[in-house]
Amino acid sequence: MKRREVLGLLAVTGALVALPDSGEVARGRAASTLLETGDALHRGLWHVYALSDSKQVVFPAVRAQLDVMAKGLAETRTAVDRSRLSRMAADLYQLVGELLFDANRYTDAAQCYTLAANAAYAGGDHDLWACAMTRHAYVELYARRAHAAQPLLAAAFTIARRGDGTLSTRHWVAAVQAQAYAAVGDLDACNRTLDEAEKVHALDGAHSHNGGWLRFDGSRLAEERGACYLQLGRPDLAEEALTAALVQPLSLRRRAAVLSDLAVLGTHRRYIDQIVHYAEQALGLADRSNSGFIGKKLDGLRGRLAPLMSDDRVSTLDHRIAALPRTA
């Protein structure tokens, strides 16, 4: 029921964003409140999302804010007000998309990101627009449709180059492009885009991201490089990057992803102790978070366990992964 309500609110607010402004100067109470406090509230929601082990705890507050957005967008306002509210809507749509993505609701998440891109375009914010496109590309990557992700990322990179050069947007797009190239087996292009992403370190770290819809600061490049090399079938290159990533401060989801990748690395070498050691830790994090995203990562490991199933520890591991919830 909650999911259907949210999808309905997305449809309503998306339609309101697309309407032309009325030209009236009057502004209703909901619109006024949004314009005064909406940006700060959205930053707070992103902050809670980032700190929460279980991302779904943010869902009720986000659903309530979508209702406020619908009321605010329905009220009369100037073109300037409409532009600001459109940017706020694009911000909130991306957070809704993240929650649905974490629950493996890929189609619903893609709908959110499409609405976010449209709203960011209406609001005239190229960085916000490029981030929505990049998140949409993530959906395609995790659904194993890398070829569908590539044109989205190419468009996102073009849009980002028209944005604020002090922000890390284009570097984040490059990091995700590297994942798409890894998925199709292009090592040279993967390395080239990873090197482009590394240039984020030349930016002013205090002002290159906002902690909300743009959080890329380069701190996750080691784990992303390791994941790319692992997908390219280069465990020799992956191990150093993943080991370096694991000693960094990581969120629960990021740590689980690195642990899953290290377990996959063990399957390349048939090191059962390594597989079980890292997979057990990832399973513990999956149990704590009820994250569909972590379950999806462990599914990737499970697909590589077949040649090792004669070992009881691997067989038990396979059953435990199979029992994880796939949606949150």
C-alpha cells in the first residue's frame, strides 16, 4: 500500500512539474513553507539516509514530504518559484529512487530517476540533472544491462560538463562509466574513465559535493576500482584495491559490497576459507540492514559457488544466501 501511494504521488507531482506556470504572483501556504524550509529538510533526509543501516526507515518521512511537494506544486506561484520547487522535487525524487533501488525495485527506481531528470531540467540545474541520469544508469548496470547504461552515462557526462565545474558531478559520472566498461570487458576504457574519476581529488573537497544527491568525493574509488577489475576477470589487480578499501571507514552497504567482492575473489582461486570468511561477514550485515542491494551483491557470489558445492561450508553458505530477502 505504501509503495502504491508513493508511486501515485510521484505521478501527481511529476505532472505538476510539467505544467506551465500560471503567471500569478500569489503563493499558497504549502509552497511558501517549502521554499523556506524544503532545502534544509531534504538535506536532513539525505543525512538520515546515509547514516541508517536500514535505509527503509527513511521511507515514511520521504512519503510525507512527497505529499507536501504535491500540495506546494499545486499552488499558484511565479516562474522563479516553480524553478526552485522543480529542483526540490528532483532532489526528493532521487532519494525516493535510492530507497526503491535498495529494495531491488528497479523499475520503480528508474521511474523516479526519469522524473528527477525531467524536474531538474525544468529547474535549470545541470548537475542535478546529470546525477539523476547517472542513478538511472545504475539501475541498468545492476540489472545486468550495461549496453543500456552506456548512452545514459554518455548523456549524463555531456550534461555535467555544462554544470558547475567546482562540483564532482562529472567525476562521479566517469566512475560509473568505468563500471559499464568493465561489464562489457573493455579494460582500457575502464582504466581511462577511472583515471578521469580520480581527478576529483584536485577539487576543493569541502565544496565539491553536497552530501545529498551528490555525495561523490573520491573516497569510494578504491572499492569501485576493485569491483571493476574483478568483473574484468583480473583478480590480481582487484585484490590490492579491495584490501585497501576494506581498511577505510565504510557505510554498512559499502562494507558489505567490498566483503562480497573479496569473497568472489576467493572463488577465482578456489580459496574456500577466504570465501567463507568474507561472505559470513557480508551476511551478517545483510541481516542487520534488510537491504535488497546487499542480497543482490551476494547473489553474484552465489552464482560462482557451483564448482565448490562439495564442501559443506560452501553448501551452507549457498543456502543462507538463498534465504535472504530480495526486496526490503
